[in-house]
Amino acid sequence: MQLTKGMPSALVGAWGGDTLPPAPFAQEIYLTHFPIAGAYYVEGWGDLVKDMRAGDMLNLLREPENEHDTYAIKVVDAAQKKLGYMPRRMNHIPARLMDAGKLLYVKITQVDADDLVMELDLFLRE
């Protein structure tokens, strides 16, 4: 399917009609701050995060099949290894945004491998 409907012809020609051009005004929008939940239950968590630093970006994955929380959002590293979850008390709106196709991600603001502490800032890429 070509994504050319409504696009100026100059853009269609420049991009071949198969993909949308990069968004020239894309920006990250800060949404909130939260502590990671469930680190205690992740085997080897300290080893997974020992080299992580403030400013590192992590990915979020929706987990609608989670038996404890249908709005669950898992925090994973670059290798898709689970580090924990966004706290249940604040995941409803971000889960709905992700379900609607919005790109959400987090950046580490604080990490302590020994004390199982990780603080994260949540961003929307728009």
C-alpha cells in the first residue's frame, strides 16, 4: 500500500511513494516520572543494570495478556530483557496511548543495582 494520498507531489516523488518522509518537527514530549516496579522479582536484575547510567534510553512493551494487570507496561533493555514494570497506579493512560500506536519510551534518571532502584522519565515521541 502506498502512503501518498494527500501528500504534496514533490514529497511523493522524493520518497518514492512507499514510505512517509521523516517528520521534520518530531520531538520528545515529557509525560511523567516513575520508579520501576517489580525489580525484586527479576532474577539477576543487578547484573542486567550494572552498566546502565542516567540518560540511557530503555524500551517499553505492552503486556495486555498479563494476568495481574491488563494495562501492564514492561520496561526492557536493548536485548528485550525485562527489568520491571511501570507501576500499576499510573499505567492506564500510557497503555492506551501505546495501544493507539504512539511511541513511548523511558530514560533512566537514577539507577542503583545494589538497592534495586531505578527511576525513569517517560516520553512520547511525536
